Amino acid sequence: MTQTTTMIAEQTLPKGKLPPEDNLLALLAYYDQHLSQDPNSAELWRQRSYCLARLGRYQEAIDSYQKTLALIDDDARVWCNYASALAAGGYLNEAVGAYDRSLDLNPTYTNAWRRRGNVFYCLGKYARAIESYDQALALSSTDSRLWYGKGLATYQLQQVDQAIQYFKIAIENNTDNPEPYRSLIYALICQKRHDEALQYIEPLMKKGCNDAYLHRCYGYLLQQRGNVKGALQQVQQAICLEPENADVWFRLGLTLTRLRNYSEAHNAFREALKRQAYHADGWLALGMILRKLSAYEDAIAAFDKALAIAPNHPLAFFHQACCHASLGRPDWALEHLRRAISLDAKTYVRKAEREPALSELKARSAVAY
């Protein structure tokens, strides 16, 4: 449940109603023109810095804020926005220092406490992040973003049940933000609290949900209840929303496999690997489907791809053994079976004894077992 990208993005300046980029560029030109006439205007530098940050030109914004602060260094908001530009530019430790300066000037600045917490989260300093969120919550106890941030940090500290409670409070304070729902449902699934997860996700589905991740979660929950066809519909909806997401295609392949629709599963795994070729489990799944389709040579090649990524994958060796046996290559089959057993003897001796494709190997060599 890594939220680093989201957290970094949130370090940009307060969103509000963002002017169109053309308007921001026009404002920037306006400030540059007037600064050429009045280079010591702190207000013009402040507004210019703000425009640059809104445009995502963070390094320029940082430089501009530094010029602003050279003219006016006792404005908590300027320090806070400077810190946000630093964070968005990747200067996380420097951002903490700037937030601290902002809070020295205004200890009740809720946004500075919140954003400082976000930066500590991105630095992996989760206890420090929680301290900042708690300071902000003492000032604004109904801010959903604070409860959500605290939940994320608490989750990272392995306090999952407590994190779940914080996500729920975040949702109570803002039912329109999908992020707390995503994190809550993920955490509930990890805790195997599937019925509770369904209580939160089903109302979202009934209202009409356009979140691919939530459709995937709903599909998983339906599958756990034995409704594989319902799960398939949810994964297909996720693909409509995120057609370039390799993991969604992979999940589609797994779901189709459970429905024994091997031809379509094969296509889904191919689509997944087009988007993410360096995925050992993807190649392994493709190989297993090709074996189901009796395309043994292609299956062996797919297992080779999996082993190139994960060289000690016993399941890949085991299925290669089965493919070689089906192709009438008992010596090759025995060699690959031995490799699987050398990696996990307890599992693969049992699997070999139950595998019809390997039945003839027992007569050839007891050494394999």
C-alpha cells in the first residue's frame, strides 16, 4: 500500500480551483514584466513562485521562493509553500526544515503540520509522520486527509487494526474521496475481513464506481465467495478503465483459468506480458495455460522465460518436467523434476506422485523421488 507518489504530489500548493495553464503562463509573464521594474517587491516574487509551483516547474519555484524569502522571511505561508515546492522537487529533508520554520512562525498552521506529516511519511519516518498528523488533528479534528495520512503511517508500522479505524474515520469525514476507501478495503482484505470489506465496497458499486482498483478488489471478494463469473465481470470492468494495466490483464487471465476458459486466459496472459515482460509469475501462468492447451514446446519456452527472471522457481521446473514427459522425453523430464525436488523436496515429491504425466518416470528411476 505504498502511497509515496500520492504523498509527493500532495506537496504542491493548495489546489483550490486551478486556473488553466494558459492563464498561469499569462500571470507568470505579468509578474516577470513587473519584477523587471520593481525587483524588490516581495509580493510579486511570492505570486511568481506560486505560479511556477502550480505549473509544476518546481526547481524554478524553489529558486523564486528563495528570492522571496530574502525579502520577507517572517511569513509562515511563504515558508509552507516553499517547503511544498521543495518536497515536490524531491528535496524532502530540506522541506522538513522549511515546514519547521513555517510552524515556528505559526504553530497553529494546520496545513503545514499535515504536509510535514506527508513528507515524514515519504521519508519512511512513520512515527514522526503520526506526530505531525496528531498536531494537525488537535487543530482540525474533522479533516479527512489527516485521518487518512495517519492511517497510512499506522499501517506501515504494522498496526493494521488501528489503521483500519483511522481509514473509517477518514471516510466518515469525507465520503467523496476514493483513497481512504481503497486503503480500507485493501487492509480489510489483508486481514481476511471479507464480509466487512464487502459492506464498504458494495455501496460504491451500486452508486457507479469508475475506480479500476476497487473493481479488482470487488472481483477478488466475489471470487472468495465462489462467484467466479461475477468476479470476471469486475475484472473486465477494471480493464475497460485501465486497459494498459498489466496486473489487471494478469488477474483476468487467472479468473478465466478458474473458469476453464483456457484460450481466452492465454490471450489475457499475453496481453499482460506485452505490458510487463519482466514478470516471472506472468510467464509461469502463460506456460501453465499453454500446457493445458497441449502446446508443450511453447510452454517450455515460457517456463524458460520465468526461470530467466526467477532462476530457483521449482514450479517452473516441475511443469517443464511434465511437458518433456508429454513430448516423450523421459530423460529431460527426469532432469527437470530433480531440479524441482532439489528446491522443495517435500512439495514436489508429492506433486510428482499425483501427476499423471509423470507416472512413467516412477518405473524408470526411483532416484527421482
